[in-house]
Amino acid sequence: MSGSTSATAAPERRLPGNLQTNPRLSKWLRFRPDGFVEISPGKVEIGQGILTTLTQIAADELDVGLERVRVLTAKTTYSPNEGVTSGSLSVQDSGMALRYACAEARAIFLAAAAERLGIGVGALEVADGTIEGPGNARTSYWELAEEELLDRDATGTVPPKAPARRKLAGRSIARIDAPAKICGMPAFVQDLALPDMLHGRVLKPPRPEARLTALDEAAARACPGVVAVVRDGSFAGVVAQTLESARAGLEQLRRGATWDGGAPLPDEANLRSWLKVQPVETTEVSAKGDLASGGAARTVRREYSRPFLSHASMAPSCAIAQWTDGGLRVWTHTQGIFNLRADLAIVLSMPAEKIIVEHHEGAGCYGQNGADDVALDAVLLAKSAGGRPVRLEWSREDELCTGPVGAAMAIDISADLDAGGEVIGWRHDVWSNGHVSRPGRAKIPTLAAASQLARPFERFISVNPPLAGGGGAERNSVPGYNFPAWRITSHRLLTMPIRTSSLRTLGGFANVFAIESFVDELASLRGEDPLDYRLRHLPDKRARAVLETAADCAGWRSWQKREGFGHGLAFARYKGFGAYCAVVSEVEGEADIRVRRLVIAVDVGEAINPDGVANQIEGGAIQATSWTLKEAVRFDRSSITSIDFASYPILRFSEVPTVEVTVMPRADEPPLGAGEAALGPTGAAIANAVFDALGTRVRDLPITRERIIGSMA
Amino acid sequence: MTTTVTLRVNGSERHIEADPATPLLDVLRTRLGLVGARFGCGRNQCGACHVLVDGYAVASCDTPLWAAEGKEVVTVEGLGTPEKPHPLQAAFIAEQALQCGYCIPGILISAAALLKRQPNPQETEVRAALDRNLCRCGAHNRIVRAVLRAAKEMQPA
């Protein structure tokens, strides 16, 4: 056995998943003499169950029981930098890295055991970490743990188990974190209580970009329990002994604050038109065939939109920050510890190495909520705390009004049809703010408070990530159908009165809603069944399989038309290269629509944990039902008026449809991610079912009573 | 404004020195270390902070401490533990009725209050009883199945 591999022995081929960027095996796993293996993924638990999935993968490749695997929470001091936990990529990026890392670790330990036992590797077997050979020859991972065998770079040359030999991956293992969470044990960053911890509150501007021109700090400082009043430009807050005294101090601060200026908000009633007249950066997303060809018997054009959407995570964002002699510590539910650290370093003008960012779970996370912003807020407050940790939990109003929201979008689609109603040309234009303002990627910080400081940073205007990774506003704007010619164009707004960043599926939800609504309409114009129409235009077998499966499970072809009921279907392959998902929706109603049933088929490739996949798909479908029927961020010309769950209602238990999910068995295919696949098809399937029930199409979300009545006019 | 307020929490008598206007939720979480009830909205709109007060599911975020004086408060920790879960908690684990789990303690409390007054509920009754609780991850149907399963298992043999 040689020692560690030198840096010059770089692998010749691309390593699987995030092993490519983090090849050192010991970054991913370490054996412990007391009979445990520690895994340390850089991806984080955001309610999706990823830590259970990664535990299954590791235990399977290493041939150990699940209970021998301990997962370390992500921390900048030891975790591999896996970027952001987003985009339904954790199983591909982290899971596949871990699978190959564990396969290689197993081989390295078998080789070491063979040498120690004087037996050929081929004669050794691993059972729950014990390595056994003929006779009584035996050792274990745990006995060999201290030999530092994993301080070397992965080669990626040890193949993981063949699908048929996997014992744990592919099974619906119960969530490892379920019992503690169900019994109310401390589980979230909100539950952390550090010694000497203080509580903070921050003063949020009444409108975007308003400046704080005067502040009565003395009155707040005089409140019992208030330890410090903090002000830096237009950023202000209090630090206090208790939650209550922090609230009281903030109330005093609010009364003594004078704000000036601020950017006006758009006219909520004309959002679609507003989106189309802003300064934009226009990009051609995809072009195919000859659009200019004559021969179109007619051209059909439709306009769609969706409003700004809130994350409305069940917990407002929270972070704890502590300045120490050596630097700064931050406890946070960010999706990207290294990304947050990079932006904090810019804002604070300090080396990133002096900042330790440690992940602790927050409530369910569906994209970039206030997690990163609240961390900077807490850091700024903690500057005045004399080295004590400061816990800052935003109010619900802070979360809804100042956290990033999902971008409003306007989409125009037009199709040139031949005499038979077949598409010969297709144009899709999308207008939207950018869908990403994640920290750690730009030269300027994206964190909210950074533009409020006395020496402010430029306010970051959201961008769209490259299409190769799925894109932002343009995500899923390229149809999966074999139309002969198209041009897809994205117009990114260069103004951003309402701050936007990533919300589950980015542009995918609205683009699929638009495309699948439009395709339904084209089928209807031809008098063709919407299922048949789609099957006829989908060359991909896996795409057709999910559509046929969902339709069969729903009894699509035996549907009996009844007054006041409708059914609809929709399909999308997430990002164009991710999971395939088809949804059949059944709705009831005249003006108030109730979704009764969603029948879904999904193909995520290999499903490591089929029940985990089903849970993600159910959850995505229910969240999309909420978006489709109920949700819109409300605002007037000066501020967001959706300040709580009364003014931003979401779907309730009594409104939730039954959801039936079929996970296609595809153990031999690479895993594709499940978190976002269901949302677009669900929204479109509901809209199509509403048309089937009422004969009217609502093209501006959400599908409310007012919109339905409006569409009939 | 500090006074002593006496109440029973999960079966034990507790004397709390505090401003009686302090939200019960703050007292539970920061004074008693019972973090199972969680802050979601502060306005009795989401149910994440539900606790039983004399058997009724109550939002502890907008219940002042004084209103719990002399009352019996039960939090999710008082229902059961991972080692000895309440039948509702066991059913939630069996049905994998969670995603992030943040809303679950409040939902368990609402469900416990329901099963106390209606030990054999229909599905629509479960949904109605949980309508004050929000879940953003979309675990609703698993949760309803879990409550129905617990009701069945809690029936006298």
C-alpha cells in the first residue's frame, strides 16, 4: 500500500458527481475505531430527506448497517464544497460522488485487510464492516480506521455495485430524522440555544430601497433588556437579553425611524403588461428549423402569466452569529455554506478563512428564502454584542416582505398551423426578472443588507443561470415536442422593484403551464384527445411511458363527462434533461375550483428511496396546486401587502386533493432528482381540467374565482 | 412587571417569573427548553406553535402567559418520546408523515385534541380539525392517513 496519492496524479477522466471538484476521499467519509463511519456531504437537509438517501447509498456500497453511518452537518471547516443544495441535483452530484467514494474506500480497505491477513482480496467479504476471509481471518473497517487510508484522491476507477446487488439503495428506508422531529426534539437552527446567547431584531425598510434618514436610538436603548442598538446606514436593529425585550426595543426603534425615497412598485393589476415594457436583456434560448416559411393556414397566439410567489416556508429565516477573537462564526440554514461565506467575506472585507459557516436545518426550503439575508443581518447585529452569540429570527412579515420571492413572468406563445391544424412553427417569449441572486457567485454581494450599509454595495439585479444547467426564466421553455421549427426568446428585466431569486423550478413552472395549456388548446382545435396529441409529438419513449402510465392509472380514457367536473393532463421533463413527469388532474367547481385528485407518474431514473421520491412528488404537486389556485404576492405602489398567512393564503388540509404517485422502476438509469419534477405539470394539468370543466381558459395565474369570471367575459 | 405565574406543563407544576404578557411560546421555548412548539407566524395563523391547554389545541404564540395560569399545558414533548412515542407519533413515523417536520408538532397537538373529543373520526373530520395548521411541504395526505391510523390503533380492543 502506498501513502497518499500526489496531486500530480490527477485522474484522466471526469470523476462522478462532485468528486470531480472534491476528489479527496477523506473529505467524504472516515471510519471511526468505535464502529462508525462518518459521512460529510456538502449538500444539506432542507426537508427533502437527502441525508437518509445519502446514508442508504453509503451503507450499501460499504456493506455496513444504516445505523453505523453518521452524517455530519455541513460546515466550512471540513465539508467538501458542493455549492448550493438546489436544482434537484443532490442525488446526482452528492449521491453519486459518495457512491463512488464509498466503493473506492471499500476497495482500499479490502486491499489493506488482504495485506494484513495475508489473504488475496478476492477471498475477502465485508459484513456490516467486518472483513472476513477463509478460516478465522478477520479484521474490520474499524480496526483499520486509524491508518488514514483515505487521505488520497479518488480515481473513480472502482465500480460501485451493480443495481441487482444493491441491498439498501432502491428501498423505501424510513427517514433517519423522523422520530426526533415527530417527537419535537431540537432539530432546527431556531432551536439552538448557545451559552450567553442574545436575541436580535432588525428594522426593515417600509419599501424597497428606502433610506433611513433619522433614527431615535436613545428611546430603544432605554428599553429594559436592550443591550445595543445597531445602525449602519439604512440597516438598523436591536440586540437584547430576551425575545420579548428585542421585540419591544424594535418597536421603539420603528417609532423613531424616518424613511425617505424608495422605488415604486408596479401596478399589481397590470403586471403582465408591466413586465413587457421594462428595459430588458434579450437572449435567444433556442432556434430550430425555418420559422419564416410560408404555408401557415393560421397563427394562434396566447398570453400567459404568473405573479410573484412567496416561499412561505413554515419558519421565518433565522441565524446565529458570533464574533470571536479569531473571526466570525455563523449558524445558518443557508443552502450553500461556502457561497454565503464568500458574500459575507466581501461585505465584511475579511478573509473567508476567518469565517466559519455551519449548517443547521431550517424549515422546508423551496429555494432562496431569507436564509442568507438573515445571516448577514445577524452578523451585523453581533458586531455590537461584545463577543456573545446573537440569534436573529425574522418575523413572518420580515420573511414575506423582504426575503426574495419567485419572479413574476409573462409568456407569449404563438404557433403557425397548417391547414390540418398541425404546428409548423412555434414562438415562445418569456419576460421575467432573473431567477437567481444567490450569494457567492458574483463580484458584488447579493445579501439584502449589503445595499443598505453606510458604504453600500450596488443592489444586485437577479440573473438567469446558464441554460446548460437548466437556465432560469427560460427553464423548460423549449418544448419537448417534435415541432419542425421554433424560436425561444428570453427577456430578462434590468429593473427589479421586487427582489427575486430562486423559487422551486425557477421559470419551469410558468413555462410548462404555458406550453402545456397551449398544446391542450391546439389539440382541442383539431378535435384531438390531448393525450393522443402529446403521444403523437413525443419521440422520447420514457416521456410517453409516464404519460401513458398516468393516464392509465387515472382512467383517462374511461372518464365520464359530467356537469361541473373536468379532467386535464400535462407532461414535462424537468429542465429538458431531468425527471419525466406526467400529471392527470380532476377538478370540480363552477367558479371556485376544487382539485379532487392528482394522478402522477414520474421517472427519476434510479430511485434510491422510492417512498422519498413519492413524498417529494406529492409535496411538489400539493404546493403547485396551492400556487395555481391561490397564491400571489400582493402589493400596492409602495409596499408588499402580503404580510402574513391571512394576506398570503396557502392551501389548507380541507382543500388538498388526493395524490396518487407511480414511480417508474428504472434502477439501471442514472438518478435524475425528484424535488421539482411535479410542479409544472401539476399547474398545467389543473388549468386544462378547468377548461374541460368550464370551457374557459384562465391564462393568468392564479386560477381564482375572479380570473375565471374574467376569462368568460 | 414581573410576577410569578404557576401552571402545569407536561404534568409538572412550574412557577415562572416573567412579565405575564410574555407569549406562552417564548416561555416554553426559552425558559423551559421545550422547543417542540415552534414559531411560524406569531398571529395564530399557522398552527406550528399549537399546545394543549386544558385539552384544547391553542396557539401558544399569541397566548399570554397569564392566560395559562393554573392550567394544564401539554406540548408535543408531553405526548411521547422517540423511545416511547405516543400512538399518534408512532403512526406519523409509520406513515412517514413529514417532509421538513417543522409543522408536525403543532399538527400532532391538533390531532391529539381531535382524538380526545372524537376517537373515531372520518377523514373529513380529520381534515377539518387540521385546517388551522399549515404545512408548506405538502405532507398533508400522509398526515391525514397517520391520524386515521392512530385513531384505529387507539381503539379499545
